[in-house]
Amino acid sequence: RVAGFDPRVVFEPAAPNEMPRLTLDADQLLAEGYRIVCFQKVSGPSVLDLARALAARGIKTVFMVCDLVDEAMVQATDITLVVTDFLAKLYPTTLQHKIRVVHDGIERQDVFKRDWRDDQASSARPLRAVLVTSAYLEDLPVLQIPPPWLHVTVAGRYPKASGRLGRLRDAQWHVRQLPTWKARYAALRFMLHPRITRVPWHPVAVYELLRSADVGILPIDAPPPSDAAMVPSWMVKSENRLTLKMAIGLPVVATPIPSYEAIVEHGVNGFLARSRHEWTLQLERLRDPALRRDMGEAARASVIARYSMEVQAERLISSFEHVLQRTTHVESASIERPYK
């Protein structure tokens, strides 16, 4: 708004849906004074039709995507915003002029660790690792079973506490949906393990969970693609969960996927690990309290400015100004009639 934009939500699906059936009318949007329409993480036939209809009426369009490559949407819109440099490079050279990178911003820069444990982790007092995910994990990727001196808390898409019986019923339902006995056994071992705790993700509580942890972990199963021409989903993940943990001041261990490799300087502000052996080795090193603190502070220092909300807001505003062919600077903008 300081830069002269008036953001409004004109469509939101009742349930998560990345290919909704849009019924918005381009003429109505034009009559209401909209100059830019952003398609945030939506695509599909009706979205393409609307983008083309808006273009025919002179309304600028922005495609905002975080984890897929959609050349048709890039072609149909004025500019595409992606969240990683790697994702941008997946588009052909002929479309690069329409691609810009706006990273996920760090939302709570004011929340970070202020004290660290000064002991070596042991089975009696294990190292506290935290994994934040948007999924309902049924196993612990790569690690599978934590070593005796490690306790893992997973904050994910789990149900809110509804008593022991309610959680048991939920676990039984999920286990029954798994296709093989091997998968069911692994899920039960994960759910019942005494050093693995599963909690529902919460936008406020997650920060206290992170601050109370000793280490942030980002293990990702990264099997090679079955089709050489297809980019696997794990390769296009954004760095937001990594920067979340690093901004808190946690030393991190992560699977080396493209977005993480661009941030983690191995041995300086975090560790990269592929196999279970490598994971155990790097976590073993973080039993050293001095290393945990030094690496945690280095992790925060390396991301706090580069991935701040303010820096990403400037990138976003610059992209809007570009499609409108405006040159007003964000800090000096003074516009009486904001652009919708």
C-alpha cells in the first residue's frame, strides 16, 4: 500500500485446489478498476482462459508459482514469479525474460534462540531435533529411526490433540490406507517410537517449538526420476522451511536439494547429508554444544537480510511496477489512487 497498490482477493477456493474452475468475469474486473490480476498457485484451463481474456482487455497478469513448471501460464501472462533460482532455470531460454524470482520471506525475524544447552547430548538427555513439514509424515525420511541420543519432533499436518483414543483412531485410519505391509510396519514403527513426537503445525506455536529445539533437520527422500525428462517434485521444493529454521538460529542438517544447496555452506552455516550414514555423522558432530551455537548464529546471519520480508516485498513491488511500466520507488511512492 505504501507503494501505491491496493491488494484484494477476488477469488479463493473453498478448499485447497490448484486447478480450480474460475468463474470470474474479465469485463467485470475491468469495470471495477483492476489493473493487475495475480494467479497465485493456480493453473488449468479456466485459469488460462481468464488470463487470455484479461490480456485482451489490457489488464496485466502475474503468475505466482512455487513448485511446478507451467510454460502455458508463463506464455499467457505478463510476468511469472517463482520462489527459487533453480525453478526459474527450468524454463526455456525463450521465456526467461518473463521470469523473476521472489523468495518466500522470513515472517518472524524477531523470534530467535537466545540461549543454548551447554551439554553433550546423551541417551539420558537427547539432542532435540525439529522437522517442520506441510505433510502428514508416515515415516522419518532418510533417518527412519533416530539414534539413541536424538529425539525428533515433527510438526506437520496432524490432527489437533483429541485424546489418546482419538489420535490412535487417526493413526489406524492412515496406516490402513497404505498399500503394503512393509509401508504399514514402517508407519507403525514411526508413530509408536518413543523418541519421535508428532504435533500439529500451528502458526504461533511452531516458533516456540523451534526456539526450544537444538537442531533443525530437513531430511527428504530424493529418489531418481523414473522419466529422465521429468523433474521430480523434491527438486523444486522452495527454501522456506530451511530459512525458517536458520532464521531462528538453529544449526541445520538438510538433504542437498537445489534450493538448499544455494544457501547451506557445508560445515559453516549448516550441514548437507544424503545417506543415513552421513546424516548420523553430521548430527553426531552437532552433539558438541559450542559447534551448535556457532553454527546456529552463522545460519541466522546468512539468511536474515537476504530472505527478509522487506527485501522480498521490494522484489514483488518491482515486478508489479515493471508490468505497469512504472518507475516509482517503493519508499518514495505517494499515489492518491492506488492500483488494484
